[in-house]
Amino acid sequence: MAKRLHEGQYRRGGDLYIIHPLKVCNTLIACGMEDDTLLAAALLHDVLEDCQDKLKNNGEEFVTEYGLSPEVLEIITILTKESGLSEKDLQVYFDGIKNNGKTLLIKLSDRLHNSSTLYSFPYEKLVKYIDETDRFIIPIADYGNDYYPEYTNAINLLKSNIFSLNRSMRIMLEKSETEINFLKKEIKELKQDIEILKKNK
Ligand SMILES: [Mn+2]
């Protein structure tokens, strides 16, 4: 069903879109998760956001027509983010996610895959994403560690991988910004030199 709904969609990096939900689900399996509801929701986690045109009943059809458990719909509904949220709404969104162990796990697995494909992000979105990971994702993972002891291993594994990816990306970004600023300064000085030479000619 996820494959059918994401048909014709591609990731920013060029992959078929379905690679992403498969990866999110597969990572959870690798973390030892076996819960069918969790794994089904992982496969469908982006459909309400990205496939509205194909879902006439906002996903209700998963339950009424396709026999999925209402919990799957509940999980993917919590994970669905509207675009252009204010800072306060963003906090509400992430609070909703951390209050459910399964949405938290899927969000972490989702973030891990997205963080490993950050190279495909446009610059501004990249900066924002790295920042959002530090401000919201790491704290909800810490929260999950305290409140969902049954998921501690999975949460820690996901968190430490997200953390390292985010940190290397941030350091690379800072390094390239330093380099760019240095080059800008050099160019400015060269321009001044040229002006002086022109005047003294
Ligand atoms: Mn996703």
C-alpha cells in the first residue's frame, strides 16, 4: 500500500520515495522491533503528508477498507506535520510524538535516515534541520529513554547515530563557512589592491 501511494514520487537525492519508508521500517527491525503495528506505521508514516490526493478519506480508508488497526492510523496521524508551523506549534507537534513510544521510535528512525541524506538538502533547509535535530529530536530521545524502558536499546542506538551524523554535519558546515568567509575577505582585499593599482597607473 505504501509503495502504491508513493508511486511516482522521488526523494530529493533522486531515490524512489518508497526507499525512505522501507529504510525507516528496516532500521526499526534491525533495532529488534517486531511489533506489526509499529512496522506497518513506519511504512506508512509519510502518506498522510505526501499522498493526500490519493486518500479520499484522509487515511480512514486504511481502517474501513483495508483492515489496518486503528492504532496504525493514530500513529501516522500524530507523525503528520503541517508545513510552516510556528515555534510553539512545533513544540506541540514534538510533544505529541514523545507521548507515544511508537511514534517516538518512528520519528527517530525517520530522522536517522533523513540525517544520513542531508547532502541533498538546500543550504537553508540544511541549517534549519540540523538545528531542529538538536533542539527537538535529541531531547525527545532522552525523554523516551526515561519513559519507555522497553525501548531503551532501540532509542539509544537511534539517538547516538543521529547525534554523530548531526555533529559531523554541523562541524563540516562551520568549516565551510569559515573557509567561505576567508575567501570573501581575500577577494575584498584583492579588489582594493586592483583599485589602488588603477589609480597609480
Ligand atoms: Mn519520513
